[in-house]
Amino acid sequence: MVSLLRFPLKKPGEKIKIDKRDALNLAKLLKSQDLPPIYVPEPKDETVRDLSHARKTSIKDLKDAKYQLKALLLRTTSTAK
């Protein structure tokens, strides 16, 4: 697999999309090995990424809840005096 972002830029005259020309260019680039491969994450990697994302989200939610609780306590204690 190769990344579409790593394709060489097209020349100014090649603005029209032609599948045959694109296929030839791809074949030439693959033959000369100018297209670097990309890493496709395995399911285990995806699981670790999902877990770390869930942890970051829960930490942010906890902080937000603490701020809301502090704000509520400040409002209620200042009106009670």
C-alpha cells in the first residue's frame, strides 16, 4: 500500500484526469520503487489507540466535571453568606 499524499506532484499540463495515464504513471513509480510503503495498523494497534483516546477523553471529562462542581460550590456558598 502507498499513501496518496506521497504521490509526486502533477505537471501543469496534466490537469485532466485520465485513468490510462494515471495507471501508467503508477506502474512506472512502482517499478522504480519511488512510492514509499505506508504502515497499516493491525487490530492490536487500533485497540491500543482507542484505549488511549478513551483515557484522554475520560480525563478531560473528569476535569470538566471538577470545574463545574467548583463553580457550583462557589456560587452556592457566596449566596448563602
